[in-house]
Amino acid sequence: MKKSAIIGLITIAISVGILFSLNANTDTYSNFKEAATSNKEEHVMGYWEKSKGMYYDAVKDANHFSFYMKDEKGEIREVIYNGTKPQDFEKSEKLVLIGKMDKDKFYASKILMKCPSKYNDNLVEVNKDGKVDTVGKYGEKKYN
């Protein structure tokens, strides 16, 4: 084979590999039932169940926050987040949790909040250290 043909095949193989890697992180939202059967982290969308309240005691343990969330199918589960309580959590319209189910509790590694705004349709990501980042609809970071 000619060198140009080999280089062309290598370029095509690299391009296909890049396309597969870009498509690998296009997770869709699941619910608590699907997350319970999965072995990987899932994105669960839902709403804070305000009637069941929340638990956060900064004096006792500043890195423990728990609350109840209702997913898109109407199932309510307790959520445990090992980080500080997100600022303006009470104002959030919608939540996206990234994490895993363990028995009947969902352990979130990240909380994405959709806050009400008449101009901004972005989610807010709360990191474990309490810092807030703006992210797009699918969790991608937005830089200002």
C-alpha cells in the first residue's frame, strides 16, 4: 500500500474514534426505578418534595445534606448528598441528581438546580465545596 493510503486509513480510524468518544457521554435522564437497576451513575430529574422537608445541620456535619425528591414518574426517594447544602436550594424549580441508588436511597455526587428566571434557562451545578457553576441543559459547563 502507498503511504498516502495508510495515512488516510489512520485518519479515518481516528475520526471514527473521536465520534464514538463524543457520543459516549450523552446520557439521558432516568428515574429512580431505572437507577436502582443500574450499576453506573445516573442522571435523575425531578422536584424537591417540600412536604417532607430537608435535613442539614452545619454544626453537627456540614457535609451531610438530605431531602426527598419526586422523580418524573412520581416516585419519591430520600436523597443523600455528601456536601454542603446548595445556596438557594429552596428556590429551585427542578433538580437533576447525578449519582447511584443504594437500596431505597439515592446517593448524589452532584446536584444540578434549575432556578427560576425569566431570562436565563441554565441549570446551576453545586460542587461538594459549595461553589456554584453554571451549566447547560445537559450538564456541560458554561464559561462566562
